Amino acid sequence: MKILLADTLPGAAVDRLEAAGDEVVAKGDLNADTLGEELAGVEVLVVRSTKVTAEALEHADELALIVRAGAGTNTIDTARAAELGIFVCNVPGMNALAVAELAMGLLIAVDRHIATATADLRSGKWNKKAYSKAEGLFGRTLGIVGLGDIGIAMAVRASAFGIDVIAEHKPGRSATSVDRAEQAGVRFVESLDELLGAADIVSLHVPGGPDTLGMVDAAFLAKMNDNAILLNTSRGDVVDEAALIEAMDTRGIRAGLDVFADEPGSGTADFSSTLAQHPSVVATHHVGASTEQAQEAVAAGTIDTIDTYRSGSVLNCVNMEAVPSRAATLSIRHQDRVGVLAAVLAILRGEGLNVSTMSNKVFAGAKAAVATIDVAAVPNAEILERIKAHEHVINVSVTLA
């Protein structure tokens, strides 16, 4: 396969792909405007921060798989990829520990004034009196908003500091997820409002997208306690930056931030941000996932995703229907002969019955097989009789959705 790396992967990962016989083209300097020019003949595209737009996808003639070497896929036009039949897969959880470590680092830095203290020392100033004023973390309450892999990792680390960790109870959360959170030291509260009112620290670990855009607005911040700490290592546009600046200026809110709404899309650039320069902010350069451990784990997960696709399956695909639309499922036991399924599909096509999913499994000895076909409408008796009439069909049964 021809694989385009629009962002860098460790050399060992590239060696693994080339050892499998792939043609690997590494172009880490691509951006949203130049990506499309490189997609001709590419079957697999690997990206980290490079935006994949609908316009770029129009240049793809062979593209079948896009792998986001990380968790979030908000930089990829997944809807257009779905329309073009291109799998979009991510590598979730691999950088969770790195992001949680940075979030804890930001928390400690905010509480102990580490950034400003370091700056003073570098400029020749000694001010022990000012920097001795810290509240400490033991016994304080941390509210985690977003209990995915990173949120759980954050909970584990905060609990080790003796911090009381809370999260909002959500009815749709699975029993496994609840158990995992509780084992990490999380105590559930009934609502986000209750969380914000109880927390000394609020840490954001939510995905980007329409549902979270600007969620930390003036109303959200008003429900936080005066002098509370806000941590954001998720997405910059989750926070209304003007509202946060207002809360810092008037209510003593402090913030530890790794992301900004208008941050540059390249590795180096001039960046003038009122929020980043605010004296109540300790900030880093969107580097939460940028440890060697995390990058090696993400690279390994990326290669595993490509290898799984090579074998005919997909891992962590984000643009497939979670529950395909179906009205009925046909179970067709048949002799394992060439053309049986083609004949069945021809009958369904002739009757306008669209297939949403299907599989075919062969029994031991390879004499017989069973096909399971989900269809968009309930087949009538005549269709079933026509399928049963095929010389190599053993039996047909129907289960209604």
C-alpha cells in the first residue's frame, strides 16, 4: 500500500510499515491547503494535527483509510469521508497518561506559583514571602468534566495526592465505566451544577465539537467558586476566553491551560494571546500528548490500525453507523459454493431491499456456510421462496428488528 504520513512518526514505526512491503511517503510539513496535492495514489493517510478538509479529499483517488494518530478527529471532515467510503479511525487512550501528567503539573504550578517564581529567579529577584502563599492540594476537591481515558488517568493521579475527586453522574454511563471511575477514586454527584459548586479545581477532558464548543462560558464560570482553578488540556474552543479573563479579573479564578482557541496550527509561530499572557494563567504550548512514551504508544497503535485494515477489518472507526438501520435480518444457511451469495444479493437488489450489513461464516469442513444479512425492509414470502429455491441454499430464516 502507499501510505502518506502527513505528520511524523518514529523511525521504528516507519521501518515496520516498510518491512510489510508498504511504500511510505513522509511529508510532515503539509497543511490543509497542500495536503490534497499529495493524495493521488495514496491508500492510507496518517495525520496528527494536519487538517483534512473536504476539498483535500476530492483529490483522493485511492484513499480508503485515514488514521488520526491520537484520539480527537475534529480536524478531519469525517462526514465527507463517510460519503466517499473512507474509513476514519483514531488511536484513543494511548496518550492519556501524558495528558494527565501535564494536567497535574499545571495544577501544581498554579497552586505553587512555579512559573512566576522561576521568572523572578531568572531575573535576579528573591521573593520568598510572596511565593510562600500557597493553599496546598491535600483534601481539596477536583471536579473532572469528561471521564474518558484521560479523565480517569487524572482521577488516579489526583487521588494519590489526597484530593477528593468528583464527576457528574450521567444515566447513560455503562456499569463498567462507573466501576472503572470508582476504582480510580471518583465520587459521583448528581449534576454539573453540583460539581461546579463543590469543586476547588475543575479539570476539562472533553472532546472537541459542536456539543462542547464554548461550554465554559460566563454562566459555567459563575457557578465555580471564587479563587477556584480551571484546568484545560482538551480543546481550546471549549472555553470562552473573554469570559474566563473576566472571571480571573473579578473573582480570583486561576487557570492552567495547554490549549487555546486561536493557537497556531504549526509547530512554531508568533502568538499573541491576551489569555496566555494573563498573570493568573500558567500555560504550555499544546504539548499534553508530547512525551516520548506517549508518541511511541500512539505510533504502535497507528501501525496496529493499519495492519488491522490490511487484514480486512477496522479498529476504532469513528464514521460508521453505530447501529446500522435495519428492519430485518436474513439468516441463510447454504452450501459453500461460488455464486450463492451473488445470487441472493441479486434477488434483494431486484426487489429494492438495501443491505446495511452482512457476514458469511463457513462451517468446519468447508461444506456449508451461514450468511447473515441485515436489510432495510421486511422481505415478503415471495422473496424468501425465491432465495430458498436456489439449488445451493439449505434454509432461510427471518428475524425482525
